[in-house]
Amino acid sequence: MNPTPQFKPVASKSRKTVRSSQCLEGRWSQSSKAATVRTRTKPSRKQTRLQSSPVSLPCFRNTTILPPEFFQIDALDLAPHLLGKFLRRDDVVLQITEVEAYRPNDSACHGRFGVTARTAPVFGPGGHAYVYLCYGLHTMLNVVADKEGAGAAVLIRACAPVCGLETIQERRGQQTEKPILLTGPGKVGQALGITTEWSNHPLYTPGGLELLDGPEPDKILIGPRVGIEYALPEHVNALWRFAIAGSPWISAPKNTLRLP
């Protein structure tokens, strides 16, 4: 991959008023019950659970923005806890339904290239965005994890639309409400209308692109990550992909996902 110029943080933008006709009234909302996930042979350090704030549709005015501490843990711990959370930019709100963890010393992680103009954001403190182009076409949104210097992130693979459906459809160029609208990381980036200039943007600050608290799913599926055949076998086979069980908003392939 060729390095690109250094990205600058994006300044906060004024938030548009969300039209109630664009909100989907929780059509694809998930249960707030906790999920039990086993992803490691050794127990990870205890994660502090944030209490989910009640989601106030259509505008999410009372929903809590997740604080920096939420993100500054191992990417493998952060990934399943991002499921059910909300991404908001202007009038668009998406609920995260599928993610993949990328860790330090991971032969599939962009951190393996070291700190470059392109990868510098992934070595920043957890809670920032890491945005890159895949094949020069698809804008991929990652949530930086762990402490500064670790080089870890969580890729947002799929989401469900909650608000701003008309805007999502316009950006995607598809007049549909079917899962094809948002099941794929490039589709998520396109629906949010972000570019690589959003790389290094803090997701815990009001305005711009925010990550909001949300309900935890009942059950979580796990499986190997997608499209990393170039990585070492132990990383190709690692079960570091997570998705909300029972959700139609999951990208292909689905047959590699299972309950833990």
C-alpha cells in the first residue's frame, strides 16, 4: 500500500436537525441484555461496563457520547463492546452490527507497517478514527483502540440504519432499505459521507463524527476476519470478527460466523 499525505483532524461541524420522517423508530434496534463472549484462552482484564443511556429518537439528544477511557483497552476487548453502539454524523445515525479487531503484532493489522503518514492515526490514543482507502475506492472506518503507541484498531464492517435513511440512500446511490445498503465496511464509510480527512478525528467529542452509547446485544457471533489471506495462519484463523446474532445487517460471508 502506498503511503498518503499526513491527515489532519477534522474540525467539528454543526449538526443538522434530524427529521422525524427519516428516523426508523427503532425498527432494527437490539435488546439491551448483556452478551457473554469468550474469545481468548486466557481471561482478559476486567472491562468496566457502561450503562446504556435511553435512546431518544429521532434526534438522540439524550444519548451519551462514549468517553476516551471506553476505547483505551485491547482491540479484542473493545470490538464486541462496540456492537449495538451508534455512529452519528449530522442527520445520519447508524447502529454497529459487525466489527473486526486488529491488534499489535498482528500480521493483518496496518500497524505492521510501522508509523507512516497513512498509519499514524492507528498509533494514536484509543477513541480516534482511522480512515483509509481500500483499493483506492472504498473508505474504511476503524476505531482506534488501546493506549497511544499500541497500533491497534477495530474495523466497522456493517451497520443498521437508524436515522437519516434518505441521506444514506442518496450517498450510497441505492433506494433500498435492505441490508445490502450497509453490509460492508466501504458501504458504512460511504453512508457516513466520510473521507480519509476524517482520520485521527476524536470520536468522543461533540459534533462531526461521534460514537454514542447503545444497548448490548443478547448474543454475539464470532468468526475469522475477512480478506486477510496474506496474513500468518494463526491470524487468518483467529476468531476476531464479531457480529450481532440474529441481525440481517451482517456482511458476507455469514457461514463462517458462529456462537461462541
